[in-house]
Amino acid sequence: MLIALRILLGVLVVIVLGAAVAPLLVVADLAAGGTGWGLCPDGMSTCTTSYFAGPELLAILIFVLLAASGGIAVCVRLIRRLEAGQ
């Protein structure tokens, strides 16, 4: 049980790091002339995204960060409880 919680904790930390780095990678891709991972299909010169594309991405990233951070807090509490009981 303890090993599974530690693995889950590691996965949640990777998810938080991925969600935190994703906007940087999108901007770097746009700066290099890419599509920004689909945000601007034809590149920055002819980017016609809706007004809600940025806020939608922000809301998704905030939700992922908060959910994964909550999961990390729960995992850490469970790990501490299990280690204290042994």
C-alpha cells in the first residue's frame, strides 16, 4: 500500500510539473514559428483564435494544478499516517 501511494505521489508531482511547464512550451513553440500545440493552426501571422482560447486553457491548467496539488496533499497525509502506524 505504501509503495502504491509513493508511486501515485510521484505521478501527481509529474502532472503538476507538466501543467506548470505546458504554457512555456506553447509560447516557445509559437515563438519558433509553430502552431502553439494547435492554438494557432496557421502560426502567429494568421492566428485567428477566439477570445476564449486563452482563458479556457488557463482554466484547464488551474483545475489540473489544483486537483493534482490536492491529490498530493492527500497522498502525503496517508503516507505519514501509514509510516506512523508501523
